[in-house]
Amino acid sequence: MSFKVKKAVFPVAGLGTRFLPATKTVPKEMLPVVDKPLIQYAVDEAIEAGIDTLVFVTNRYKHSVADYFDKAYELEQKLEKAGKSELLAMIRDVLPRHVRCVFVTQAEALGLGHAVLCARPVIGDEPFAVLLPDDLIWSRGRGALGQMVDLAERTASSVISVQTVPNEQTSSYGIVSAPTFTGRYGAIEQIVEKPKPEVAPSNLAVVGRYVLSGAIFPILEKTRSGAGGEIQLTDAIAELLRNDPVLAYQFEGRRFDCGTRIGLIEATIQYALDHEDLADEARAYMQAALAEK
Ligand code: G1P
């Protein structure tokens, strides 16, 4: 069976209450890290991985996400007239020409599993990726999703990204047990959503990148609400791995949890220190600010 991954789902219907009051009007996916909104980082990672169809699962408060990926005629005309070609290229390059966007709505916030299920009419029964834009993954080489797609296509398996977390944090994540690892990956034997440390099968936590076989959809249709009263993607994956291979993959790169304030701050520092125009000034300011404390 050919296992080609060309479509990616971006669940962006969450409330973002941790960033209130900012997220009263700005969706959390539109919060910037240096000069790009979080969603752009996830989209860039997907495109680098070979994805050509982006499926945003959104709700009626998230128009700015659709607007962001739309053509900005007036702004483009103004920049063109003013001869500002660099800025013009910057807003046109938000998406390469071969990439298309599809928006589907999740009318009710019933959980991540339900959000992914909303994308079924666009995905069909092909393998596909899921990226949670809150998890920003910085890497020097190939992006995390690209690494996962390579593995998924080579092994015709679903692939879930994982990283180790301190034991006391297991109840914030999906947790897997994958007793035997070859290099960076191993077959998942068990996966549970947000277990307390006493009952967690390990401290290998699911990070927001998934490559899933289309076989997940019929399972999601039947998945009932689980942890937190929500329809959990984790529960559907637990069912999937009874019949299909599902690998845990420890990606190369650093993950920032931009669903939290400290994560967003850390990401901003990391990307500023990495930015060719800003690195020197950012470093100098940080050193001066720390010296003052
Ligand atoms: C979701 C998933 C969880 C995963 C996490 C990664 O949880 O349900 O399994 O570990 O994303 O960020 P959330 O953070 O949306 O509660």
C-alpha cells in the first residue's frame, strides 16, 4: 500500500484562555513569535514536509486565520505602487502557489478527536498529518513533520511525535509506552490521555505532530468522550494501534509549548537569538537586563 502524506489538518478552534485578555480578539494561533504568527510556523513546517493541502478546522471567531492566508489586494497594491518589493514578497510568500487551503468549521468544541474528524470530508481515507500550532518546534535541519513523514512513508505506519517530560507533568499530555526503540523510533504499545504520574505507563509525552492513517476516521466516528469530557484523538489512536502499526518518534529539534505564556516567551527569545537582523541587539538587551536584576 502506498503511504503518501499530502494533506495536513490544523485544529485552530481552541479558546486560548491562557492568553486573555489578548485572545479576546486575537486567536492564539495569530500571536506572533518575532514577526510571524504561530500558525505560519506550523504551516511552513508542513509545506517543507511536502504537504500541499492545508485543512484548517476553525470556528466563527477565527476569521483572522482565513484572512491571513487570503490575498490582501489593497495592501499589495499599495506596496506595489510604493515600490516596496521586499515587503510585497513577504506578504505574498505567506503561501507558495502550489499550496491550497481548505477551511472547515467545528461548530462545537468537543475535543481534538472531534476537530480532526471534522476534516474527514477533505482528507478522505488517505494518510494525513495533524499539527497543533501551539507546539512550536524549532530545528536546524529538516523540520519535525518532515522527519516524521519520511519515517511514515518508509514504514507505511502512523507516526506520533514524542518527547520525555518530567514525571509530574504526565497529566498534561498524551503518554505512550514504546518499550523498544530503534534509534529515534519504536512501536507504541499503549497510549493514554493525561494520566496521573502514579498510573502513567512512562514519561514519553505526545507532542502536537501526528501522521495518521485514514483508518483513524471510522474509529473517531465511534470514539466517545474521554479525559476532560472531550472526544480525544489519543483514545482513537489507542484503538488504531490494535490493528495498525503506530510508531512513537523522538524528533530532532526543540519544542516550545506556546500554549503557555512562558513557552511563548522562550520561543520568542530563541527565534530572536536566531534571527539574522535581531540576534546581536536581542543578546545585548538580554545581557543588560539580566545584569540589572
Ligand atoms: C493535546 C493532546 C495531548 C498532547 C498535547 C500536545 O492536548 O490531547 O495528547 O500531548 O496536545 O501538546 P492539549 O494540550 O490540547 O490539552
